[in-house]
Amino acid sequence: MRAIRIREPGGPEVLELVERDDPVAAAGEVRVRVRCAGINRADLLQRMGRYPAPADAPPDIPGLEFAGEIETVGTGVAGWSAGDRVMGILGGGGYGERVTVPAGQLLPVPPTLSWTEAGAIPEVFLTAADALVERGRLRSGECVLVHTAGGGVGTAALQLARAAGAGSIIATASADKLRRLREAGLPHDLAVDRRAGSFADAIAQHTARAGADVILDTVGAPYWEANMASLATLGRLVIVGVMGGMKVEADLRQLMGKRATVVGTVLRARSKAEKATLTEMFATRFLPGFTAPEGDPSHLRPVIDRVFPLAEAAEAHRHVESNRSFGKVLLDLATDF
């Protein structure tokens, strides 16, 4: 099979197209012919040598999500057959034409979706669903604040917040990405330009100083103080990324006074059992939204920025690093270029 490997830690130029042996499905796994793979920030960190692959994933082939067809089914797998269209999350290896996947991490691809659309779903929608529903315990009618709302996780989180019954949705992003949110019709009740000063003042005004019940943060340290100021009493701050920094100085009295909860979470490092549980929850609660009609609050759709050929993975990484992308950037493995 063709695959993209990380030759050595470094910039996008260390990504190279190679030939590798096809993987073999073990017990409880299936082998999938990958048609589309998503690019995530974690892939960039792995390429730079800052986020090594887990022990059960290829050490030098990045890629945390895929969409494709099942080719072979390992022993002990029930409910899946060769030819089924599937998508799912991985510990790594998605930048290859074939992957092996534990059956519990598979989702059926809704029949109305293309390979490109399916490839844009698993990592960001499962991450956002876990952050909002499982970690953030979002309840109907609550206020949600989504940072970096123009990214893959952000565009998914806005839609999932609506589907979960949020009473108010606040989005922060650059002015350009907020414009694109409006043009795309993605749900939000307040848009806050992240470059226009502290978002805490805008949120205090919007919520009559009550604050946000759930905050989904991908930035980390630079937003800590404003996040604390913006949390409602009994609010939950869920940290899913630290793009801006990892270390903070915290005033614990704020947490005590608000009886607030701060939760850190990652998806890649979880056990197969945990990933299977999350996949099952998403399949039951949210997967039907991809076939729900537009206008229905449960309606979901992947937001796609650009699709690159597999051989242009380095250029795809450069595009993501530029921060110009809106939604998902993908690799096409279905077409020979």
C-alpha cells in the first residue's frame, strides 16, 4: 500500500510517500481500504516529534481518522462485513491506504455522504461530543462557549451544542472565520472576535453576568483568566487543546466560589474500551443527525475546507499550520493522481 511516513522529526518536508506492507486484521479488528483521511493538529505535533504514537499504532504513519470500505474481518467480529462503508478513529496510520481498526471504533457511513464528507467526521465530532456531553455534562437550555469556532472541532461543537439543546451558543474566532461561520449558517447566538480584547466582557454582557455553563477550550493558558471570569456558577471548563500554552497560575478561590469544574481530556490515548463506549454513544445520539433535514435542530454536516491528494500531505500540513483553514482539511486516498 501507499502511505505517508514521517522520515524524522521536523517541518512538513519530512513527510514522504512510501510503499508499506498491507496490515493484517487481528482478532476483534477489521481491515479497511481507506478512501479519505482527516488531518488534525495532533498529526502536526507528531510530525514535529512532540506527540509520539501510542504503542498499538504505526510509529511513523500519522492519521487519527478515516473513511473507507471494509476489506477483511478478523475473528470474533460480529455485525460487520466486507464491503461495508465505515468511518472511525485511530491511534495512527490513517495516512495509509489500508488500516486495521478495532470493530468497536467503527461507525457506519450514512448512505447520503461522500467519502470526503465521511472522512471529515470522526475525530472532530467525537472529540466535540465527548467534550460537551460526557465531560461537560451539557444540559438542555444551558449556555455554551466554543473557542476557535472556525476549526474542525469548533464547527462540529457548534452543531452538536444545538443538537444537544443548548439555550445559547457563543463562538470566538478571528473576524474572518466569524464571517465564514455566518456564511456557512453554523449555529451561534453571539460571535466574539478573539482579537478585539477580552471575550469575558462580551460574554458577561450577553449572559447578564451569569456566564457560560460549558466552555470548550482548545487554546489553553492564554485564555485561562478570561475563561474563569466567563464561567457560570457550577460551570464546566473542558480543555481539549493547548495550542497557546500549557502552564497557568490559577486563583483557586475563583474555582471554589463558583463551585466550578475544570476537565482536561484527550481522545487518542484512551483504551480501546473507552473509545468503543464513546463511539457507541455518538452512534446512538448523534449519527442520525447527518441524515436529518436542514432546519432540524439535530441536523449535522461536516465542514470541509480543502482536500489534497495523498502525495501532497506536506502541502496539506502547511495549509493547516497557516491557520487559514476553516473546518476540516483532508487527504484523498480514493483517487490515483
